[in-house]
Amino acid sequence: MDSVFLLIDIFILRIILLLISKEGLILKKIIKFFKLLKRRIDILNAEAELKFILENK
């Protein structure tokens, strides 16, 4: 799962470099989207871990 976040970080950096001369609003929306995506992935991971723990008690 760490590799997914690494790819997301690299993708965000590439977008920043491409859009550095463009309007900042677009960049802010893209960063906000990836932050929300990361939060959702974290929640799903936590749910899966909790389910695994509860099933194997």
C-alpha cells in the first residue's frame, strides 16, 4: 500500500510542476482530491484491519 501512496505523491509533484505557471485554484482542487483519496484509503485499511482482528479473535 505504501507504493500506492508513493505513486500518488509522485503524481502530485508532476502536476505541481506542470501547473506551476497556471492558476492556483486548479492545483488546490487537485491536492484536495488526493488528500481525500488518501483519507478514504486509510479508512478502508483501518476497516480491513479491524475486521481481520475481530474475525481472528
